[in-house]
Amino acid sequence: MRFQPIDQAAARLNPETRAAVYNGTKTGHEKRTRVLFDHYAEPNRLRELAGGIKQHVIENLDTYLPAVEAKLQSNGAKVHWAATADAACNAVLRIMRARGATKIVKSKTMVSEEIELEGFLEKHGVESLETDLGEFIVQIDHDHPSHIVKPIIHKNRRDIAASFEKNGLGAFDDNPETITRRARQFLRHKYMEADVGLTGANFVVAESGRIVLVTNEGNSRFCLAATRCHIVLVGIEKILPRDRDLALLLNLLGRSGTAQQITVYTEFISGPKAPTQPDGPEEMHVIFVDNGRTDVLATECRDILRCIRCGACLNVCPVYRQAGGHAYRSVYPGPVGAVLSPLLLGKNFPQKADLPKASSLCGACQEVCPVNIPIPDLLLRLRDRAKREHVPSPGTPPMGAWALLASQPAIWKAALFGGRLMNYLPTTLLPIPALRAWEKARTLPRWRGGEFRKWMKNRNRPRD
């Protein structure tokens, strides 16, 4: 098992990339905090309520999945079930071949990234085009998204202008309006030529069978305006029980993801076009993707399936800000990815068992999560699993000496007394090579310990 630990990836990160990630996440988090607390007196109660709704769903998927299938079918949609990534990709291909389709336009769906749909379709002669601006730039760069909501947070406008020039979309010009106009001109005729439009779904409502999509660019509407077939690719955990639940979840999603009261476009799609409607897709196919989710459901980390993909935990995470999304080697980066990505691998969990250790456990990720996922607890559970399964952890210093020190009061007191010496001894004198290597990548604070017991003793002394 060979990989680059996240601390090493962070150390090698281009300074401009780190600055782009840091500034983008910091700004997003600060705006989210203002808009949430300005609009609601007790936002934490709303997060707890939303978390309860989502937890209820994942605990009762055996009831909600058949119910939503029946409702979608009554609305005229065709429902498909895909247990694996390959099954999901093949389901998309079968639908396209049945129509003789060769061109597909996509509105951003992380499930399609998860199952590597684009590469699969390309191998089978299908032209697949991303229409979300960030995903489009990732595609023409042969890159990978680095954020759940902002896929090109690791790029600045000069990088984008250079990409457009390289791909024949115009001479170098890093003016945002020019970049947007050129993308619009290129994509507009692609919408008209496409046979199939593919979208994800932010939510699927069991009560009504509605597919709910939120975007800020309107590209999902363009994907469906001219095409005659609509394919929805969605994880089995995206269900909500009732339409009334959307009032809560949509408000939290907009504020947590992009610091908006509500996204610019919110679409409710019940099925293919009715006979009385002049335009719209004639067919609608909904593919529910498992791809490891039922395995996650069977673990003590099932709470992660509440996630509504807002990206708030990435924006606040100090590790993500320094390392960027690519360091996580996964479609899902940041704190949520550190939990979800290893779990989705099932038996291949050891391949990404290092990700739960890429956290300071500061708890900020749970504090901002709109569905109140206890991410720090889940990270600890996965660390424990890695230890129990004897998964090697390169770069981690041996902890046996620390365990001995921390469990023997007399030795602990002696170590505290001698700790002051660390302020005067060069760190190169550290006796263990692994500790020296660890220290090279970190700046240790000045030693200030050893006074707590004295303070506590004086505090508890009876007063005259």
C-alpha cells in the first residue's frame, strides 16, 4: 500500500494553490456564519431537527426506498437500482443505447464522479460534457474536483484563463466576465446537440416523488430544455420523507453551502413531460446507486449518510485549508470524505484508512454541519477500526512510550518537571528518528506545562 500522507501533500502544495483554497474556504465559512445567525435566533436547534429527519430516513431506508420507487413510477418515471459503480454506469449506457443516443450533457452530480461515469462513457463512444462551470474547467484540464461545492477552489482566475487559451476558447484573458461569456458561448450549442441530460438530485421526496435540484448557474435547466431523455443519478440516502421537510433542508443547504438564503435555481421535477406540456424530456429514468452505502449503514458510522453535500465542514477544517482537496485522494475530500471515503471501499478500507487521522479533532466540522453529523466521533471510530485491523500507518511515531508515560502518575509528574528542558534543547537531540521526522513538519509551541497541579492544590486549600 503506497500513498502520500496528507501532511506530506500539504508540505508540497503550491503556495498559490494553498492561498486560493485558504481564502476561498475562509470567506465561505465567515459568510455562512453571518447569514445563518443573522436569520435564525437558534440555528443549532434547526441543525438538530434536520439531523433527526435525515437519521430517521437512513434508519428506515427499507421502508422509504420502496415507497419512493412506487411514487416515481406513478409519476411516469422509470426506476433502476444499481448495487455497484459498474452497474450504475452500465444502466446509463443501456438507457442511451436504447434511444440511439451518443451525446450527453451533465449537470453536476458527485455520484457520477464517484462511479467514474465520464471515463466509462468515453470508452464506449459517448460524448459526455460537464456543464457546471467549475466541473467544465476540471474536465478540460483533465483534473479532479477538490471541493464538494466549489470544484475549482484550488484554481485562481489566471489558471482558468490559461486553460481556456490552451483549449482554444480564446486568447488569455483573466477577466471573470470574459471567462463566463466564453464558457456560455461554447456550452450553449452543446445543450442543443445533446440527446440526453443527466443530473443528480439534492433530495428525492418519498411523499410526492419529486426530484429536487438546486443550482446557481441554471445549467440543469439547460440540460433538460432541449433533450428528450432525463437521467437522474442519485445515492439511496438522498431521500426525504415529506415535502414540508424541504422548507428546513433547503434553507440550511443554501446557507451552509454558499451562504445564500436560497440558491438561485430550485427545481422540483415530478416526472417526464405531460401530454399537455409543449416541451421537456419525454422519458425520465432515476438510477438509485448503492455502491457501498448499505455496507456503511451496517456500521457504527452510519450517521455519515445524513450528509447533504454542502461543503461547510471543508470550509472550516484547518487540515483541508492547508492540504487542499486533492490530498484526500477521493471524490469526497475534507472531514466528510475522511469518514465516507474509507467506508465506501468496504473490504478495501485499508487503502484510505489514513484519512481519519488527517484531523485535529477540533470539532468545528460538527459545529457547522447543517445535519449535525458527529464527525469527530466517527473519525475516532475509524481510527480505532484501523488499529484493530492492524492497518499500517506510515509517518505516525510509535505511541508505546507515550502510553507508559500517560498511565504512570509518578513518571508523568517527573516528565512534566523535565518538560521545561524542551525549551532549551535543540529538537535534533530527540532520541527517536520517527519523532525527529514528525517534528520537522511541525512547529512545536513553547513549553508552558507543569503548573496545573500546583494551581489546583492552592485553589482547593481551605480559606481561613
